[in-house]
Amino acid sequence: MKSINNNIINSIITNPEVPEAIIDASNKKKLVVFVGAGISRYLGCSSWSELATNLIKRCEEELIINHFEQTMLSKNKDLKKIITICYTILEKNNKKEIFEDQMKEALNDKDVSSQNPNLEIYKNIFSFGSIIITTNADRHINQLFNKDNIFCKKFSPGNIDNNHLYKIHGCITDTDSLVFTVDGYLRRYIDEDFKKFLSKIFNEYTVLFLGYGLGEFELLDYIFTSTAANNKKKHYFVKYFFKHEHRIYEFEKLYFNKLGIELIPYAKDEKGYKQLPIIIENWAKQIKNKSTVKTRLSVSVIQ
């Protein structure tokens, strides 16, 4: 048992190597990268938790809810529920513009520039040569794509291309496309074309999840109920841990293995969440060194 524990401890390292399966998928143009909110944080975007907190505060300031109601809402851990409630009551009180302003502030919409040095993390992901799908609604990553190649409303299994960006929860540039309330999630995830789109992704491509926390994994239920049973592809999830959390890592590893997802841990002891951009940069170099296809970075990024 001692040797097993040592293996577990040693497996949580600061700079894990990119799996060969991901390099192989990139070479075959069968790699999909799902970009989560953790990546947008490097561009100055707020978390959904911060958005929910600010919405509750603004509702109280506008006298739409009282202090007791504010206190009870703040104790709720279901962020989707809080955002839905705040959006609905602001809309009913003809104050929808407050919600839109809070969304733009959360998505750091005043500081969008192709010259932003923090955009380097997206450029490194872009250089993986993968299809990029994101649940983020900010428009920072849009800087890397021609606007005609950005999809935020309609998704079809017949329209999957490495030069396209798929924003499956919408984009702030098109408020009608945004998916942030419970009814919005329901409409998006029961749409037949959308389900076929995701099914094709998970069944025919190798998927790499970057910048996701366990609380943001809306897709897990879909993977498990709709694709995992027949899925022959292995997918990957890069997740932070402290080095001493080897038992926690082992528990989560057991869970994700049931979903056909290999957990790739990295240690955040030294740099915290700032370690992830370093890993992504290292992986971009490793993939480039072993690539059998020309990188698209030099020809497709909008300058």
C-alpha cells in the first residue's frame, strides 16, 4: 500500500507533460478543447459567483428585494438559480439594463483588445490545432477568429471545422444568444441539433477540458447520460490540486474514470492558478515539436 500512495503523491506535479494521445489527436485534426471560465479569469473576467453576488447587491440597492431576502439569496449555492432569479426580477421591474451592465462588467467588456498581453493564453490554446468550444460568453477569444467563423446560436453536427469558434452558451456581442438562466439552459440542451453536435464531438473527437472547476461542469450530465455509455474515446480534464491532496485526487480520478475522462492533475503550490498558463504554453511547444501538420496560428489569427 505504501508504494501505491507514493505513486499517487508523485503523480501530482507542477508541470505535467502533454499526453501522447492529445498530440496524436491534434495531428489527426481530431482534438477538441473546451475552454472554461478559469481561462477567462486571466483576461480579467469575474467568476459566476462574483456575478451572482453583485446581482444580489444591485437588486437590494434598487429596493427590489429587502435585506432579509438578500441574505437568504446569498446563502444559496446554486449560482444558476440566483442569476435566474435576479434576471427575472430585474426584468419585471423594467431594470434589465442593470443585468446587462453587470454582465458586461463581469466579462470585462471594456478591456477587449487584440494587443492584450494576457491573450497569449488563448493564442497558445489556438496553436494546439484543435477545434475550440467554449462555455464563456466574453469576447476576448473572438480576437483570434474571423467574425464569420464564430457561432453562438446555431450548432450543427454538419458544421464542425477547426477554423470555427463555438460559443455554446452564447456571446456578449449578441445578448439574444446568451445562456445564463435555467430556461435558457433547458432550451439549449434539449435542442436536437445541439445534442447531435455535442454527441458527434464526444464520440468522434478527443476532448480536452481546460479552465473548468467541478462546479462549472454543466456538460458532465450530458456526457454521462447521452454519450458515455457508447463512447469509445478517452477525454482529458486538467485540474489543479495541492501536492498533499493526493487522496482527494484519487477520489476524483475514480469518478471521472467512470465518465471516460482521464484526470490530469497539476500542483498549484507554487503559483496557484497562474500555473495553468505555464502548462498550456509548455504543451503548445510540445505539440508544435511533434506536429505533423502546419500550425494554423501564423495564418488564421486576426492581427
